[in-house]
Amino acid sequence: MARCLIIGCGCRGLALTRALRSAGHAVRATTRDPGRRGEIEAAGAEVHVGDPDRVATLAPALDHVGVACLLLGSAAGTEQQLTALHSTRLDMLLERMLDTTIRGIVYEAAGSVPAEILNTGTERVRWACERSLIPYVLLTADPGDHTRWTAAAAEAVQRALLAPDHRL
């Protein structure tokens, strides 16, 4: 089994944590809010307080991780903040991941963030992962359907773990 990192562990991240734990995986989850530590730990994840807007704060969470799940498709913020999160900040995060044990990425490509911003993020993930030969899965399940989304996210993690190369 693998250690999975969930970046952006909101309510869907908690459901994914439970699904991954029941499949035998170790889970580390990030949150910006230290007050959520107990809730995330109760779901079975190791907590790391860090902010995707400040990529350096996430660096320690990348240690000893096999698959990273970037669950930022429904992140909140201004258009400028969301654009940066799914472009320049995403680029920095993907570059940091290259020098780690991460060998698979799941990118949430659906959510409340405007489609054009998510499409930009999708292209950046595709380019970085194909260039680096890192398997990736684009999670396009409707986040409004929590049951189906959780199943699709857990399946995406498995696909990323079992991929023989970057082409999924």
C-alpha cells in the first residue's frame, strides 16, 4: 500500500481519506486551518498544516508520499487567487514534487472554480507530468455527487499507483 497526500482536505477530502484508509493506504492531508486537525485525524489522516498559496509550506508534506491528490477544484478565493492557484502556484508545486517520492498525481479538474481556470490547471498538470513521465489522472467526477465523486477519486488514486507509465 502507499502513502497518499491530499492537498485541500475539505469534506470530500475527508471522504476520500476514509476510502483510502479502508483500502489500506496511509493518508496525509493538508489544511490551512489548524482548527481542523481533530476532524482530519478522526478520519484517519496524518495532518499537515500548509497553504497551497504558499507552496513552501507544503514541502514537508511531500516526504515519503506515493500519490498526491490535488483537490482544489472547489477552492475559494478571488478570480486572481484561483488563477494563481491553478497556474503559477500549481507549476511551483509540480516542480517541487519532481524531487520527491511522488510517482502519481490526481488533479481535480471539476468543481466550482471556473472551467477556464481548471482547464489551465489541467493543461499544466498534463504538460508537467508527461515531461517528467509521472502518471497522472484527471478527476472529472461531479463533486456535487459525493458518493460517486469519492468512488471516482479512490479509483483515480489506484490508477495512478498502478500505471506503468505516464499515459493514463
